[in-house]
Amino acid sequence: MHITILTIGSRGDVQPFIALGRGLQRAGHQVKLATHANFESMTRHYELDFSPLEGNFQTVMLEESGQKMLDAGANPFTFVHRYGQMLEPMAAKALLDSWEACQGTDAIIAHGTAFWGYDIAQKLGVPFYLAGLQPFSPNRDFPHFLMPPALRLGGLFNQLTYWLMWQLFWQICRKPINQWRANTLNLPSWQHNPFGDKNWQQIPLLYGYSPTVIPKPRNWTEQLHVTGYWFLDSPADFSPPPELVDFLEAGPPPVYIGFGSMTGRHPELMTEIALSALSKTRQRGILLTGWGGISNADLPDSVFKIDSIPHNWLFPQMTAIVHHGGAGTTAAALRAGVPNIVIPFITDQPFWGHRVMQLGVGPKPIPQKKLTVERLTTAIRRAVEDETMRQRAAVLGQKIRSEDGVARAVKAFHHNLSPRSTSVSVSVALEEVRK
């Protein structure tokens, strides 16, 4: 079977889908990953087919539109608006690229960020699966991941937040999606929000996170699968830089501090805060990219900077992990079994930071705009010295390492693989559109 996987975003939105693709490939399928061109080398390294989609989020995040999105912080309404502004220049070409990538496919799996795979599946009449690295199906247990996670307004409010976010996203996507449906797919425009469409609600959904971290809500149906994380580990022949190995062997386990692509407007200030907190706590540290152009020559002997290193190799050797709370980094940090300190910037990051705190495997998250030397110092001290927290982190890490999310996702894919459960019939879909 030929399977096409659609995903857009940063590395954290792509890497898990390479892992899923490899699992499907091992099960005998031919898999193509359609995503941004800057991930072609990594995709082909793992022997998956590749098709490019317009955009490069790593570059965009450094531009003014990306910085404005970061400035939105945890405000979901401002974020959605600015996310739409960031996507607008690339939307039309990305939709055309997605249609081209899916030619000849027998099934489509689309990350929630590339939900238009649903429209393509309608046109082609092939099975369709939605996939997510964060929970976005309505439930009464917790609000949508873009909402302030500490809100405690009850189950009905939680349920309504999903409807609200669907409406917001549809408003920014409606025009390009409907133009593309009419001009390229030769399908009628959506007259209503498709996220509320009954066919949409019946789509099988693969969630690539651990049920140990977020248990499956009681109201979710059997179509919604919480499989466990989709980890893409470093190759067996991976060889770390000798200088890094020497640094690790020269003293006690260090504190990792890295924020992925979340550089912000003031990387120099972030550098000063990180170095001061490490000094005050007398901890060794490893800094990962985005640190205002500094080099190891600028750092004290107790701190080492590196541009890139596999998390599965590095994180278990840390005494604590300070990060931005992206879904992929949080997954790797929890699996490592050491305390997490989350400094959330935007989107789902406050959600994951709050969950880390709820699980008792990290202190209260520190929003990036409120980060100070004193707050980071306090958080590092607690992560290093709180034995109960360290024990909880170790136990959780062991449970996550015992799961095989990719295998469970592949099993769920096959379980739901029938025309009745996954194929989006063109005739039925068109009838729903006309309504």
C-alpha cells in the first residue's frame, strides 16, 4: 500500500512522523513524507520517499512575522491571528504541493497542522487518518491545548474551548481552502466549518503521545487512539563529538538548557540569564543553539555549547533539562527520567509545562516573558535537590520507555483500515458540503 503523510511546521512536527513512517514501512507499506524541503535530507536518510511542501518554519521563525507570533505568548486569540498571517504567503502553494504529493496514494495520514489532507482524501476517495502530537479532540477533562491550562471552569467550559478554537482556525483558513477546493480539486466550497462535519468527527485519529502522560478522556471513542510517543532515535552508528564526551566525563551530570527554534528577540539576554543561573546553582551546563552567537571560547569551562545532538543520547546523561516545552522535546525529556523545567513561549508549550508540573516531575513552568535569573535559579535548585521529584521523573521515564508508540500506531492504522471506517466517500462528502 502507498501511504502519504502530510505535515508542516518545525522539526518537532516532522521528526515523529518520520518515526511513524518507518514503522509503516517495516509493516510492508511504501511511505512518502510530504513536508518542507529543509527536511528532505533527514527524511531520505531514513529511507522514506519525499515530496516537498512550500515553506520553511525554521526560517520564518527568524523573520518579523515569526517574531510577532512569539510575541503573542500564551494568548490563544493573538496567536491564531498571527499564525494565520505567517501562513498566508505560503498557503496557496502548500495546498497545491500537497495535492501533487498525494497523487497515486492509497491512504493519507495528515498531521493536524495539514488538516487539508481530508479534502484530498475526499477527492481521491481513499482512507484518511488524522494525527496529532497534542490532544485536540473535544472532552470535558481539560481545555484545548491553546487555552490557558490552569483555567478551572468545569467540564462544559473545557468542551466549548475546542469548538472555539475550531472556529478561530477555520476563519483564517476558509478563503484559501475554499479557493483551492474550487480551482484545483473541483469540489464545492465548504459552506460551514468542516471541523464540525459529522464525517470529520468519524475520522480515525492517531495521537502520538503517552497515555501515561495524558490518559485518554472518558468520552473519546474507539476511533481515537492514544498510542504512545513516536520516537526517532539516533542511528546505531551515531558517534558524538569527542569534545562533548570529554566534557561529560570531566564532572557531574550537567543541566541542559535549550529552546529549539524559540530564539526570541533577545537571545543575548537569555544567554545571560542561563549562565547566571548555572553559576548561582554551581551546576555545569550544556547550551543548545540560539545563544546570541556565542562560542565555546566565550564560555566558562563549566559550560559547553553545541548546535545539535540527538536527545535520546544526551538527555539521560543530564541532571535536569530546561526547555521550551515543545511536544517533541517534552517527550524526549520525560523519557529520559530526569526533572524538567519548562520555559514556555507559545502554542502548546504552556500546556505541556503545566502537565509536567501536574505529574510532579518538574517545578511550576516559567513563562518566557517572566524568566529571570532568580526564577531560573530557584527552579534548577529544586529540580536538582528535590528527591521526590527526581524519583517521580525516574519512574515516569521507565514507563514511557516501556511503551512502543509506533507499533501501536501501526496496529491502529491497520485496525481502522476499511472503506467503511476510513474512506472519505466523495459522494457522501459532497452531499454534506451542499447542506
